[in-house]
Amino acid sequence: MAPEPPGTGDGELAALALKILVAGGFGVGKTTLVGAVSEIRPLRTEELLSEAGELVDDTGGVDHKTTTTVAMDFGRITIRSGLSLYLFGTPGQDRFWFLWDELSQGALGAVVLADTRRLEDCFPAVDYFEHRRIPFVVAVNCFPGARGYGAHEVSRALDLDQGTPVVLCDARDKDSGKEVLIRLVEYAGRVHTARLLDSVAPQTDPA
């Protein structure tokens, strides 16, 4: 008799892996977040910023940044026994957006990282996920020295749909990043469950 796959024995939960995107503007901390929470050595596709890129990459507010993601970041974190998240960090510049459609295939949801000093940079990511009905949370990366804003203020500034969570975080801190991911999984689970129930609800004929 063939041996049972790991995690399928009596009393054990079958392993479940969920795909999560980490998106946001240029220099907002996507690579940092994936690296901070990943339990494996993260895959990174960073290249040094070039003089040619200065013409298209707005480095205002992130003058210290010397590299940029040109394909994706990848990491993995186990939330609990039997549940792992595969994290895909998206490139932030418009010229790499052709990769987003591929990366978003099969994703449970997304984290949109925001920097209150450059809040407008996350508008494209918010629009992308709203139009494709991919559940997301906005995680405000609290940079040192940046003016603090509450979740309600950020939600109003971004004109988010009612119920879209906004959380404050430190992308450098593993526990803070993990809390963001747990919040996303919980929210995305509620959204997908509600959609499933709507799809199977009996339709009433108009009077």
C-alpha cells in the first residue's frame, strides 16, 4: 500500500496553500514585508536603479532606494498547522504592470502597502483589485518620521469600498506583517463565502 501524503493522516488537516499578492507603489516596502515574514529564503528579482530609470521612476520621498523589483518577490509563511501562504510581491512601476495579470491568477487576495507620504502611489493597485473583484486590505507602512494617520482617514482618502480593512503596520517586523496577512485571510474568506452563498441563493421571479 502506498504511504499517505504528509498531512493526510488521521486527525491531521490536509495541507492548504493560499496565494497572496503584496502590491503597492514604488519603494513602499513590498520586498521588505515579504522578506520579513517569509520562513524560507525569499526569492528576489531586484536590480540596481539606472540613470535611464531616473526618467520614469519617481524616487521622491525614497531617495535612499537603490534597487527595484523587476519581476516579483516570493516567500512563504505558515499561519497555522495545515495553512501556508505563498507571497508574491509585485513590481511597483507602471512599465512592469503586464506581470500583474499573470501573478493575480488564482490569488485569494492582496495586501496593498501604502505610504502616507506618497499615498497617491497606491491608487493604481487599489483600482486594479477593485475592478477585478480581488479582496484586499490596505496596510499602511508606518515609516519613521512620517505623519501618522488613522485607518479611517486613510480609508476616506483612498475612497475605499465600505468594509475594506485598513491596518497600520511595520513592514520590517515579522509579527506585524503576519498580523496583516491574518487579517487579509479572514477578510478574503468572508468575501468569498458571501459570493458563494449569493451564487447558490434561489432566484425569485419578478412579480
